[in-house]
Amino acid sequence: MCSFKTNVFFGVIIYSMSSRTILEKKQFLVAIDRLCYELIERHADFSNTALIGLQPRGIYFSRRIHKRLSEITANDKILYGELDIAFYRDDFRRGKEQILPSKLNINFTVENKKIVLIDDVLYTGRTIRSALDALTDFGRPSKVELMVLIDRRYSRDLPIQPDYTGISVDTRANDKVKVEWKENAKQDLALIVTS
Amino acid sequence: MSTFSKKHLLGIKDITSDDIELVFETADNFKAIINRPIKKVPSLRDITVANIFFENSTRTRISFELAQKRLSADIVNFSASSSSVSKGETLIDTVNNILAMKVDMVVMRHPAPGACVFLSQHIGANIINAGDGTHEHPTQALLDAFSIREKLGSVRGKKVAIVGDITHSRVALSNIYALKKLGAEVMVCGPTTLMPKYIGSLGVKVEHDLMKALNWCDVANMLRIQLERQDNKYFPSLREYSMLYGLNKERLDKLDKEIVIMHPGPINRGVEITSDVADSKHSIILNQVENGVAVRMAVMFLLAGQG
């Protein structure tokens, strides 16, 4: 638990928030290992299964899962792709920020495959809804499952639930869940930031 | 990534190199989308676009229309010949009437240079210039530069020769702006009668000998001779133009390197370019057409996404 006090500088509040760590380096490894074994339980040899990470933030998690799963199963042929959902979002022209696409990388057909969608944080469920739309434009999967590292419970706008969860947390609407990865922020760390 | 800096795409002159890069990065995604079995995304499903063409067009119009359909936009098409313009209605009245039917974006081609700028001062919808007289044709320049980037890896440092009717070509002007902003070297080549007097002020090299231009360049963009815009005779005959400035296989074979051949279309086969060159493996003319849809999807997606 670390916290920041309110600093008043020339009468302006410049920082007022506290943060709580929910996952650290070792717990990341344990969670990723456990999720890989859960996948193996349900998918056996992965001959008809593909893992798909969601751009932009889910890909660090999905790449770790794919790498670890390949190591554990000694199978380097597990299909892996990365899906961008920018063109399918339901808040296009509704937010202040311009929506920009990220790189799409799916070099296989999803027709009749079992797909595991992988994202870092599940919150309102709107990203996953967009991802389901985006995915069906690549074909008709026989089954779609959802894996998330962090499930923010009781905060869904849509009826969407994960099949594999790293950790479930209870948060308030104005909390932010922040996930950092060695690949983009030097360390593996998940925080709840309360403002 | 940054965001697109303008509300309209009126010309390449007033957008930044970052804007152009943003269009390219977005177009990369759309190119992947239009090459898969399901070529459509729902992004613009609540947007209505009016395609207003006061001049004939095949390629640009179909390209825009396909791009709009692949973005799930609703479309109204309008061409001057079949409209009330022939009854004397003014441009603003025509467009305001269309906008009154709740149109969010206007793609316009008009014979008068500056028509889109004029329109942007009077109406609220996003405007995309699809060619205004002899002034600019920004989406053509974007797709040309995108095609060079795709073929050669990048535009920066590449030598591009634009050959033909520079005076009457909006493609030439927009291409010069785009290529210069992306760091390419540009040369224009053509007879003196088809060369604007102050072309040098745009920072381009000027050459009147086609072979010298071909020996210098990595990419040759062969422009169409625009007979419809030429009231006077600018050269004695098409045959003579073709002898001096037409690109044929003998000329290409004399070069000690391979160059990329482009043409914005429609081709006058046997005038500015011969069939064997236009259909050769050096030509990326059909890639340009394919990229046109992806680039126009990117432009409309970015403009519409500003809300």
C-alpha cells in the first residue's frame, strides 16, 4: 500500500490520489502459469484453438500467455493473432479523443476454430463486445472464450463474463486499474489508483 | 500517434507531414481489411456522405463510393449533369439543400479551383476535395505517396519525376506538396508550354528532357494529357508529344536501373505511356487504384472521428 498526500502548491491541488498494488512480479508469473494450465485442461493439444490478444493493451498479456503455453506444452505451433477493435467501437464520434487503430495481425482463418480472446482488464465489457464483432468479420468461430488478467467485478455495462481470470477485484467507478508490463514500463505491476 | 489537424481535407498544402503519416498508418489497417473475405467495418454506420461531382469521374468516384460502403456509411450521389445546377442553382444553395437532408460529410469535385475552400467557409460538414479544377487533388497525392511507400519502403529521400502536363494537373500540384512534405526529391518534366512559370518556387527541379529525368529518378509518375482543359494548342500534335515525352519500352531499356512507373489514370495509351510499359511489372498503376480505396477510407475515418 502506498499513498500520496495532497500537496497544495500556490493554492492549487496538484496531486491527490492513492494506489494499491494488486499484482507484482511473482504473482504475474503464478497467474500466467495457472491460466496456461487452465487452457490446457480445456483445449488439450490446441490443434483447433487460436489465441487472440486485443490491441492495444491486451497484447503484452497475450504474448506472455502464448509464450508460456508454448513452453509448457512444447508446442510452437499454437495459433496466435492480435486483433484491433478500433473500427468496431461503439463510442466512435462520441468521445473527446480521436479513435486511432493499432496493428492487426491475424494470419489464419477463424472459421470453425475455438478462439480464446485475451485482454488485460475486463471492466464495462464494451471492448469485448467490439472484439466479438471484429472477430466474426474474420469468419465464424466454433467457440469464443475470454481470458482476462484482471476482472473488475460488478462493473459491467453488458452481459459479458470471463472464462479464465487472473484475479478478480472490486473497484469503484472512479478507480483506475493500471497494468504495467516489463515490455512497456520496465516492470510487471498492477495497481488500483483511487483519485 | 497524433490526431488529424484539420476538419476538412481541402488540399495537401495545408496539412502536416504528421497528418500524412497518420493517414498512411490508418490506411495500412484498411488495406488489410479490404483484402480479407469480409471487407467491411461498421465505423461510419451513423454517417451520411454526399458525393457531389460537378465534373466527370470514374475512378475517384467509384473509389470514394467503395470506401464509404466499406466503412458502412450511407451515401447520396449527385452529379451536376442530372441536377438542378443545370437550372442555374448556385453551389452554396445546392450544397445547403443537400445538407438540410442531414448529411455529415461532403466529397466534392468541381471545375473551379478553390471551390472546396469556398464551401468550407459556408457549411459545417466535413469536406473532402476530390479535385478542384487545376488546383489540388489531395486524396490522389496521398494514395500516390502511399503506393511509393509500399513499393520502396519509404518516401523520404526517393527521387520522383512527375512527367507531362504540369500546368493543368491538380495531381501534379498535390503530389509535389505531399512528396516534399514527406522528404522526397521532386522533378517535374514536360514541354515548356505545359510548365507553370513559377514552378521552381515550389522547390522542385525542372527538366525538359525526358531521358535525363528518367535517368535521375526512382519513380516516374506519368500524367495524363488533359485535352479537356487545354483551350489553346500547347504542343503541335499528340504524335509529337508522344515522341518527346511518351514513356515506351525502348526508353526504359536504355536506363541502367529499374524505375517504378505510376499513372493517376485514365491512361491515354500510346500518348504519355505505351501499353507494354503500362502493363509491365515496373508499373504500379493498379496498386495505386487498390490503395486509393484504403487511403480514402483512412481519410474519411479520421475526419469523421473528430466528432
